[in-house]
Amino acid sequence: LGATEALMREAAYLASPFIRPLVEQAESLAKAGLGSQHYRSAFDEGKRLDREAAVELALGTKVVATPSRNSRVPDPLSKRERQIAELVREGFGNKEIAGRLFLSERTVETHVRNILNKLGFNSRAKIAAWVSATE
């Protein structure tokens, strides 16, 4: 479950509303079987697996410990959202960002809205401050 969460966050995917109850059930069963403390430890260990190790774990093949790709706090933004957030920090508007990244202005607008929602902000200035603080 930890590896799945990390991979979904990396790709900026959300669990389907149809799948979420199954994930919650799996969490409950795992916590009941392992205890909350051991579950949290295993979950955190799963979050540190790289993509190959996560797939090996899911397939039940040999899992080799790999260095953490998340030695620091994982980025809540996708690569594209991070690019756009950095351009927001530089003071570019949606139209300018769209031109630089060869996207439609509407696509940039959607990305900016998603960034605001993910970070819990209500202004582009807060995005700019956050990007500066995370570098």
C-alpha cells in the first residue's frame, strides 16, 4: 500500500472512487493483522521502494532493498506541475507559460488550479513562495 501511494503521488494519480473502498478495506485488514505500529512501519518501507522493487513486491518475486528515492519529503506535484509552478514563481502568466511549454492556455490554467488545490493555496504568490522554499 505504501509503494502504491508513492507511485500514485509520483504520477499525480488519484484512486478511483470505485477502488478507494477496496484500498480502505486492505488497510483495515493489514492494520488488524499487523497492528498499527507494524503496519505504519511496513507502509513507510513500501513508500521508499523504487518502481522496480514495488513491482517485484506486487508480483511476489524477490525484493532487493534499494536506496530510498524519497530520502526527503516527496514532491506533491507531478513533473509538469513542478515546471509550471517554477514558471509561476518567475512571474509568468498562463499565456506565457503555455507558449514556453507548448501547451494550451487552458491546460496551463488547469495545472495551476491543480497546484493550488494540492498545496491548499489560494494565490499564485503562495505557489511562488512555496517553490522558493522547497528548492
